[in-house]
Amino acid sequence: MEELYFITSNKGKFKEAEAKIKHLDIELIQLRLDYPEIQASDLKEIALYGLDFCSERFKSPFFLEDSGLFIDELNSFPGPYSRYVQETIGNDGILKLLLGVINRRAYFKSVVALYDKGPHTFEGISMGKISNEIRGKEGFGFDPIFIPLESSKTFGEISTEEKNKYSHRAKALDAMVKYLENGVE
Ligand code: ITT
């Protein structure tokens, strides 16, 4: 494989994937192709629907990724609605919803769906908590309010390189890279 397309409109996701894949002899290309994101509670189901839709229209090997932030105290909200929530109430809105709340446990989940000769999925989870205030300007989306278990800093306060050591997306991408290298899922 010489070229691999990442179908995403999200520059932050692409930057993380590029760094993960750069040691392979594969050129990663960002492709903005609108695909339907169905309403479902399961990210894998959403990703596989998108994969199926795109594979009928696009013939080179590609992957896409669906991710979300799941907050314990909010019964896993925003989960699959993360993009919409980020674009509407944003990080300030989440902090308001959690004002005075002691249980700040949360996790990020990433499902990478790859299409080469057929569909493959790879998953990663990052456990952590929601900070009390916005911290840092790195990354994107909820990064400035999420503190992973591995650190006392938010994802917004660490570099892409550091985030790529243990984030949800890093784990899912590592599994995909392993598959690309060895053909083992
Ligand atoms: P695509 O074009 O790849 O779908 P998207 O931004 O719409 O890009 P999703 O539908 O998967 O991606 O939405 C997930 C949202 O969750 C995303 O827009 C961010 O707001 C948030 N999110 C996901 N991963 C994140 C991360 O690593 N750090 C911060 N926020 C994240």
C-alpha cells in the first residue's frame, strides 16, 4: 500500500494520525467526503455505517474514525453526540453542567474503521476525568477539559506527541498500524 486516505473533516484527528503513521512507508492523505453519521449509541455501529457508505463510492484503501466523550455523571452524555455538543454548548457548557459535581469521571472512545479488501475496526479508550476549568490550548475539541489517568495535565496542556502515547485515538491507531504491518487484527 502506497497511499492511505483518512476520510475526516477534523484537522486535529488528522494531525494525530499522521504522526502515528509516519514511520510506515505509506502516504496519509486527508479526504473530506461527507458521509451520513447515523444516530446510534454505539460508535462502532456509526463508524461501520460510514465505512460501508464510503466504500461504495471510494475505491482506494481508506479509514475513518468516530469518537466521543462519555461522562459518568451525565449517563455517558455526550457520547455519539460529542461533535454537536462541542459546537453548541462547548467546553464552557460541559463545565456548567458539572458545576459542583464531585464525580468527574469520564472517558474518550475512538473507533477506527479501515477499508482495504474488507472492513476492519480498531478501538481505543482513554480513562480520565473532567477538569474544573479550561486548561491549555493544545489539541482540539474537549482536550482542554479532559485529564487522562496517565497525567495531571489536560490533553490541552500536552503536545500531540505526548497525547499520542496513550490517548484513545492513539490506541486505536496503534492497533490499525499493527494490522497494516503484520496483517493481524
Ligand atoms: P469527522 O469528520 O472525522 O467525523 P468530527 O469532528 O465530526 O470529524 P466525530 O463525529 O467523531 O468527529 O465527533 C467527535 C467529537 O468529539 C469531535 O468533534 C470532538 O469535539 C470530540 N473529540 C473526539 N476526540 C477528541 C479528542 O481526542 N480530543 C478532544 N475532543 C475530541
